[in-house]
Amino acid sequence: MKKEKDWFKDRGYPHFSDKTPLALKRKIISYVSNPIKVSHHSFFPLIQKELKQRRYKESKFNENLKRSHKKEVNGKLVSNTKIREILYATHIDAHLYSYYAQKIIAPKYEEHLKKNLVLSNSITAYRQIKIENQLKYKNNIHFAKDVFDEIKRRQNCVALVLDIENFFPTLNHKLLKLAWAKIIGHNSLPKDHYNIFKSTTRFSYVKLNDLRTKNGHFDEKKLSKYKKTGKNTFFEKFQDLLDSNIIIHKNQKVNSKKEIIGIPQGLPISALLANIYMLKFDEAVVDNLVLKNDIFYRRYSDDIVLVCKINQIELIEKFIIDEIEKIDLKISLEKTEKTLFKINNNRLESFKLLTSGTLKNNIPLNYLGFEFYGYQTLIRSKNLANFYRQMKQTIKRKHKRVESIKEIKLLDTAPIFKRKIYRLYSFKGIKGRKLPKKITLFRGGKTVTKEVKKKFRGNYIKYAYEASSYLEAPEIKRQVRNHWKILQNTIQKYDFSNSNKSTPE
């Protein structure tokens, strides 16, 4: 049976305070479980990094629709690249967030959802929901199947997909505070909860790129020096950050009323707080649309999907927009998708419902990384392209490393070590296993090498095979059937001494 997620995690990244390994777990538990200590805890600044996602999407150019990596805004071409800001906490702060999320707040939230099974089934993201055999927890494959099965059951219906605009950065602090207090059974937040609330709303942060102080790179000599004293930090003391020229930013996002809004995306508690914030909206949708109008509803974070009759679209759109405004959020109208499903030529087919009222044939419903056409289900082409891009970029990096070794050691040829590449990007890595790993610790100025076992859970090909099986979609396996050939062709593009071999070492 799959174990419940442990709130304590030995995080490996450097920050402004030292790591807290497993050996310190007892001390950490004693600290984070003490409400008095938590109420007086001083939180460190977060570190902000940007995740960039290339997007090739349909955009308007001179009133004409074209697919491109760019879009036209106010007569200027700008990139379609989606930039997501992730903020992460120091080790001790992350433990505190994680403990309160999993041990104190989440049980209260789940207890509330258990009172209404329809409501509980409607909220899928950031929760541990067991599958029927109680051995594993549901993932995106299971959540997608629920929606696709409902469409197959109804046959003639519309899937309405809506997206909340700038979800985490626009949460209203007053509404969050009220929802948080209500879920834990208080009129106002206790001192320990209030201190955590302040840290997630009035947070400060340092940009990761500002810590690259050596020509756009980290000062590796300085980091190594700290490691030799047993510290995995960017500064020896926090005061050194305050004395440096690095800017410590504060959350300054405001709404139309000039009120500070938003919480950081990336903290162990952020996802739970977002679900709590949306609870009033979820209850309204279930009470007024699901139970009264027989509409199917699922919300995965800020992605909302409803399955209904075609004559219910206007009712739903008005209700969702009105209810979302009540919690000070906004629906992204440009991302709203309407997919009509109906029996055509004795099979269920999908049609995009355009704003003009016309239909565009064979345009799938995109949901949680899958494309559902009614008669078949595929992995989203963008996700598959990302997998192959990562594969090729990894081999390219390996080639650069091999070329560097050849230059240093004056070699004519050198091999690429294929085992890890095969494990990450081929059918040879679909089996989970424990792999040997050596970690180097610095204790008292001396290096200590320790052998550990690291769990490998499988790769993207394994995920594709599982999706193919559970969704009863053999076409997904056909999508990835050429992955081995693509992998071998990519390896053979470079000058490796063993690039013609087709079996792992």
C-alpha cells in the first residue's frame, strides 16, 4: 500500500539558511509543532526563479489567425512565452509550511469535503485521493478519465473549459484570511496561523539571477568554501545578504483598490491555501449547477471544466463569471474553450464551437495533458514535443561534456555513457527501482562520502504506457513507438566512439 506523503523532506537546494537533514527531524518536529514558537518565528526572504515555457499558439495578426511563437499586442510583436514565477523558502521555513499544511490545515479541509461527496469529487488538484483499490493515489490520468468517461456517457454534450487569470498572484488577502479561519473552526486566525498568513501575503524575496554575481554565474568558490564548513548556503551569515548590494524585494502586487494581493506559488502550503480560497466558489457551483441542473464539474487548480447541454452554455458562463468576481478573481476569456461532442458516422466526435456559432471539425478537448477527440485519446502534442526536446538537449549537453574531456585529455574519441539516458528517455526506464548514489558531505572541514539508495519512479514513457492502459487508448502507445529510433538517431548525430551501438552498456 502506498504510504502517505511525509511532510518532512530533506531539500537539497542552497538558500539563506542551512539544510536540515533527516538527523535533525526530531528537533524540527519539536519546533514546528509548538504554536508559541511558530507564532514568534521569523521567516527568511524567499528566492524567486522564473520558469519559461515556449508556446506555439493561435494568435491574431492583422485580424488574421495564425499559429506562431509571437503575438500582436498594441501593434507590436511580443513573445508568446509563458513566464511563471516560482518562489521557494529556506529549509526550516519550508518544514514549517509543510507541517501546518499536511498535519494541521489539510485534515480540517478534507473533513469539510467529506460532508459532501459531490463537492469532494469536484476538486482534484493538490489532494491525495485514493483510487478504488486503495493502493495508490489518483493522478492526472485518473482525473482526465473521469471527464472523458462522463462525455462518453452523455455523448451529445459540450465540454466548457475556463481558466482563472493570474490565479496565485491575485488572491485577495482578506478573503483568504476569512476562509482560512473558517476551515480551522475559528472566527479569526490564532497567533501561529496568523504569523504564517503574514509570511505568505507580506512576503519578501530575492531574485535567483541576482545571486549569480560572477558574470551571470554563481560564485562556486565561495559556495564550496561554505560547504567545507558544513553549510549549503549562499551566504555565511544572513547579515552578509543584508550588507550586500543584492535587492530584497517585497510583494507589491495590488488590485484596483490599491490593496496588496497574491501569495507565492511554490511554497508547500500555497496549493492548499488556494483550494481553501476557492471553497466558497466550489460550493456555489455544486449547489447551483451540479445538483440543480445536472452539470458535471471538475476544478484542477485554476482550470475549470464543465460538461453540459449546448443550451446551458450561456447560463454556465454567466454564473461562473459572476461567482468568480465575488471572490475577487477573473476568468480569462481568451482561454475559454467550448468543445461540442456528438455522434457522427456512428462514432463520438469533437468539434470546436467558435464564437461565430459555427463548428470546426476534429478539434479535441485539451485537458490535463491529453487530447480527447471522442473516438480516441492522445497525449497532447505539445507535451510530447517537450519530451523529445528535453531528450535532444540532454544528449547535446553530454556531447559538449565529451568534447571538453577529449580536449583536456588529448583524446581522438570518447564514448557517451548511455545507461542514464536510456533510463530517462526510453522503454528501458519504465521500471521503478532503487539506484545507488554517492553523496559528499562536508564535516569539520573534511569530505565524507556516503552511499545511499535513490528511488527512481520511472520516466515519461512509463507515464504514456500507464495512460494508454488506464484510458483504454492504444493510440497513445503508437504515439511513442518511435521514441527509441529518435533517441538512437539523436545519439548518432554526434561524434561519440560508441554512437552506433544500439544496446546499453
